[in-house]
Amino acid sequence: MSTITYEVWEFFGRGDPFFGGSADDRVLYETADGGLAFLRGYEAHGLQRRRFHTVLAALAIGRALARPGAKLSAVKFTMPA
């Protein structure tokens, strides 16, 4: 049996910054002090992405921590047994 978990991704802004846009997308990580924060990839060096066992749990935590106006997505991961 495989294990299914979900990560929370936060999407904020519009358009690719390389082309003048303001997009700033982040993933929810466990911080070094035990907290949770949406971080950019380069900010999260050595940290683990936070995974949840249900979509509802992932999105509930994501909503509590997301920036105002951000969109959220729960991304499904399946780990083989």
C-alpha cells in the first residue's frame, strides 16, 4: 500500500518577474525553530517541506499562514510502500 501526503503551495502576484511580473510563489516548510513558514526555494536550504495526511489539514494550515490575497494549492505526493 502506498502513502499519500500533501504539500501546500502558495501562489502570489501575477506574471514572471523576469518579464516585469510580480509572481512570488512559495512552499510551506518546517523552520529551524519548529515553526511553519512559506519560503522561497533559496530561503529553505536544509529545511524540510511540511507534508500533511489530508487535503483539508494542508489547506487549513495554509490559509492560516498565507499572505492576504494569495491562492493556495495542496499538491499530492504518493510514496510507494
